[in-house]
Amino acid sequence: MNHSESTRNFFEDVYDVVRLIPKGRVTSYGAIAAYLGSRGSSRMVGWAMNAAHGQKPPVPAHRVVNRNGLLTGKHHFETPTKMEELLKKEGVIVEKEAVKEFKKLFWDPSAELL
DNA sequence: TTCCTGACTCCAG
DNA sequence: CCTGGAGCCAGGA
């Protein structure tokens, strides 16, 4: 397989995992990267999210935050408050750029997807 | 092709 | 507690 094919599959894999995140739960870029077998590629997960807009079926990118629960990707949504609004709609409280009860709401694909 | 950037994370000081 | 550097690797200029 060539380079573009493996890239496409990596993105598809990321989207599939993100779509499996339960409503009202969140995970991190690093957790997804680790689940896909490339721990150091957390930045690529973020890059994938950057290209996730308009995907069918939709990719709930708002459920992916950084390892501390901070909404570092909020500026990539339609509006800077969109990410927080979507989370709040699912019952996730966001306080000062971060997910409240992050540890409790954290969904780890490596542990949940057995 | 090289250089730079980035929705990240870890580690050293 | 905070800062900087390194590793990561796909794209755009």
C-alpha cells in the first residue's frame, strides 16, 4: 500500500474511534493515538480532527480534549463557544476552558474497546 | 526537496 | 508552579 492509503486509513481509524465515544463522555488525543498503536502521534489525531468537518457520518470532535481536559481545539469549531455548547448539551460541564469531572467522564478506548 | 507549523504529550530544570 | 525542548508526522509554501 502506498503512502496516501495508509494516511487515509489512519484518519478513518481516528474517526471511527471518535464516533464510538459515548454521549456525555470525553477522551484525549493521546488516548486515541495510543489505542491506534502510535503513542507519540497525538498531534496527528488533532490533525485528523482538523479534517473531520463534513464527514459522513459526523465525527463528534467536541468529545476529544487534551490530557488535562482542556478544550484546546475550541477555536477550530464554527465559533469559539461551539465546542463548549455541544458538550453542555450532552451534560458535560465546562469550566474555565476545561471539562469538569474530567477524570470521571474520561473514556479510554484502550480500556473500553476490548 | 527543504522548512515550518500544529486540535499533543512527556520530561528535565 | 512554570518554561523549554524533543518526539511525533502530515501538509502547505
